[in-house]
Amino acid sequence: MKVSRSVLGGGVLCASLLSGEVALAATVTVDGGTRFQTISGWEATAYAGQDAPTYPAFRDTIYRMAAEDLGLNRIRIEVRASSEHTRDLYQERQAGTIDQATWRASRYTTVNDNADPNDLDMAGFHFTELDEAIDERVARFRQEVQRAGGTLHVNLCYVAFTGQNGPSTSYIHDDADEYAELVEATYRHLDTKYGWVPDTWEVLLEPDLVSQWDGTKIGQAMVAAAARIQALGHTPRFVAPSTTNMGNANPWFDAMAAVPGATDFLAELSYHRYSGTSVGAGQGIRTRTLANGVGASMLEHIGADYNELHEDLTVANVVSWQQFTFGGPNPSDDGSGYFRVDVTNPSSPVVNYASRTRYLRQYFKYVRQGAVRVAATANDGVQAVAFENVGGGYVVVAKSSASAPVTVAGLPDGDYGVTYTTSSAFGTALPDVTVTGGSSVSATLPAAGVITFFARTSVPDGGAGGSGGASGAGGASAGSGGAIVLVDAGAGDGAGAGGTSSSGGVPGLGGIGSSGGSSSTSGGAGPGVGGARSTGGGSATAGGPSSDGGMEGASSGDDSGCGCRTVRERSPSAAAMSFGLVALLLGRRRRPRKSA
């Protein structure tokens, strides 16, 4: 069977369908009076290929692209348990004083600053690794988020995969008062050195993989840490329990909540999606967040795609969401990073959208920080979600497993841009449509994928520019990004020629932005309001290239059953370092996870 459909609402586009594929006609009805969660934002863990020798050539572009065109506004940085120790183990690893095996066996160990958790000795804490992440990655990303008109949300996450610890080592942070002392030391350090503290503190990464912890201990730790943070003059905002298993989040939360005062300062009930995923688990999370007046957040799943995002938004009612890292020179399109950097020509790296990110962009780019989800119903196999951005602009995102003419009713009057992404088209812009006197608007998604209708008042940029053709044409690079060409990950007719980007735009962003020509605000962001800060404070001064062999929690060797953080450290040869993120998955067998 072969079916052709014309685009409704302007322009003609034929969708030729193979036998067995049906062009569905769908109507999406928006009800702005029924309102759900408020979006905090879209998050990435602070790895961007900084271990690659070519990092200085692409770092400004990857952060600018993430903030300005993709729409990320949250970053996760990590503090290890070994920050409380008599030795600065990270500095020793960097200096070569200890080898990788020693570092791996000791980075989640602790040595108490003294015997009294109420007598904090700052000399017993070391934040070299945390400072490196802030000086290099947080500072640069903050600058780009602000350039895009947003406000950076810093989520600081405590990590303690004690299953890696060597024999005859100690660990004390499962004691609530000792844990609270570490939190206090970290806040004091950040406030003194940088003039800000984190927007949220993620209590423990993947506690269902850490034998010393349970839900009750997390609740006790939150109560003790909240008192310390308040004593410093800040407002605690916690994220927990961040279980690896989505289904575990519910019983772990229940145990936390049974501790008096534990949920008083909980901002987000967090989970990962590595196992235990189900609609029932998501419904349980939503029920608990509504009953306790907190948000939900899905904050890690390597390989997560837009189908998971859509379900998390509409079932668990998440306010924030993360796949994993920014990305880097990863030869594998495995969903461990939003971007892939081609360093075949080291003097001119190419920053590519990873394949899954192209679809995620249909949500992230248009649904901005502070947006409120509103009701949207759809028929005929199409699933839709709708939002009202700060300032009143509406966004409707619809996904379909086949070609679908989509009609949207219930939008406020005004002009709306329309873009779509399929397997062969990336961010392709259709003619604008106009709602007048409550009229409906229509456009056709030509194949399985995602289509977005967005008020022009809320997001200034349309979709892919140019007349189509092969991806990778890019435009001339300009500004601080250096000689960098940006393309999508093989979008086909979605990638256009793209023009020279001026200041404030993404340098040479091929196939994204206005229709050919030059673009001054490629992917500009709407106003951002969420993520209230405890102390505010300006950006930290950006430091030089990171010397980190991996990212926060970088690990090496076989994983011992813990969800260890990230990239394998290795000698800084160009051949090895160019792989960057690929080691995220090496050594894992039971699920697609980070390597140790």
C-alpha cells in the first residue's frame, strides 16, 4: 500500500509509506485550565570530553550548543566520599603519586577529620576534584546558559560506591552526623571560594548499589544535613533517593518519609531507569510527589530516548530529566552523551547531535525552564504533551509511530512555528501556522517521529534551515568557538547549509536555525525562572583545560556491581583519549551502564 498526504496548514509535503504503514489522522486538544508540574529543566552530568587532547578546540561549542540550541539548563557535579580524608587522593592521582588501581580502591573511602562530627576541621577535607569541575565545566556552561537567557541550576551529587573500596579501609558517611559534616564542609568551601552554593543537593547516587545505606538512613542524613545548611544561612533543597531501579524509588522514598522532618526540604523524588521500569512505578512516584508537594525527576539512563522522556513527563510528572553526559569524542552512538564530537581532523572538530538527542531536542528546545505542563489529549495513535512557557507561549509536542496529519485545537491566538524530526529529517521547519479566534492549526508529520508546535513569542528559533540535502554542510565558524563545524548526526534532508553564526549564535550550526543565511540567535532560549538559588553569586572564573582523566567519579577496570560513574582513566595519548566517552560502557554486562 502506498499513501500520499499533503501538509495541512501551508506547504505541500508528500509522505510515501511502505506496505503496512498507515497515515494516521490525529487531533490534539489542549486544555490550559488543567495544569500539572512546573519544569525545572533538562540536565547533563559534567562530562564533555575534557580528557581528550582536542577538548580546548570544541569545549566552547559543545556547551554553547547544549545551552543555546538543545536547551539544557541543569548540570550535575559530583563530590566523592573521599573528599573527607587525610590525603588529597585526587591530586595524588593526577600527579602520578598513586596509580590507577590505588585510586580506584580508595576514592570512596573516608578518614574522619576528627572524632567529633560537630567539630568541623576544614583541613580534613579536600575539594581539588570538585573545584576542577567547577572552574572548567560549570563556569563555561553557566556562561552559555546565561547567554541563552536562562539560569543555571547546579545539582551537586554525593557519590560513594563503596563496593570498590579496598581491604582495611573505612567509610563513615552512613552515620547521619558525619554525613552532615561533609555537607557542611562542602557548602562552606563553595560559598567561600565561589560565592554560591548548589541549587540542589542529591543525597546519594544509586543508593540501592551501596550496602551501607537504606531509605531510613537517607532520611536521617537529610534531617541532619538540613540543620547544618540552615545554620549556614541557606535553604536546603534535596534530591533523593536516585535509585538505579525505578521501582525501588517508591519503597526507598517511603522509608525516607517515615523519618520525621526528612521530606521538609525535599525538592525532587529522583530515580534512574536502569531496571524496574513500568508505568505502575511511574504512577507510584507521581502519587507520592503529589501527596508530599515535591517534584519528580529522572536523572540518569544511558540510552534513554524520547519515548522514555514522554512517559516520564506524562506518567511520573517529572520536573527535570537527564539522559547522562554532554558527550565527547565517542565513536559509539550509545546514548551516553547528548553530543558526539568527531576529532578526525583535530584542528577542526565536528560536534554532532547524537541520534537520540535529535528527537529529545523537539522537547528540550521549546519547553523552557519554568514551563507548566497543561492537559493535552490525542487520538488515533498519536501521543501528545503540552506546556505553557513563562510569558504565556504554548508548546505542543506530539509523537507518532507512523506518518500522521496532526491538528491541534485549544491553543491561544497567535503565530506558531512547527518543526519535526524523523529518522531522515532533523529539526525540519514547516510553514508557520496561525490561531485566530480559537481556530485549530494543522501540519503533517511525514514519518514516525516527533512534531512540535510552539508559540513564536516563547522560542525565537524555528527549525532546520536550508533546502535540505546531505547533513554536515555547516556554516563558517565565528566567535570564541574557533574553527568548528557543527552538524547533526546524519539527519539527511533535515540538514541545510546553515550560515555564519554571529555572536550569541551557535558557530556554524549546520542544519539548525533559520532558513539558510546567517543566524544571530540560533536556538535562543526563552526566559528562565526556576531553580531558586540559596545564595546566588556570579559565575566562577573559567579555568584552563581540565586535566581530569575522566569525569566526576571516573573509574577504570572491571565494575564490581556498583553503578560507578564514568570514564576510564588512561594515559593521555591522542589515540586513546580520542575515545573519551566510549569507556562508559566497557566492562558492563548486565545493563548498559557506565564503566568502572
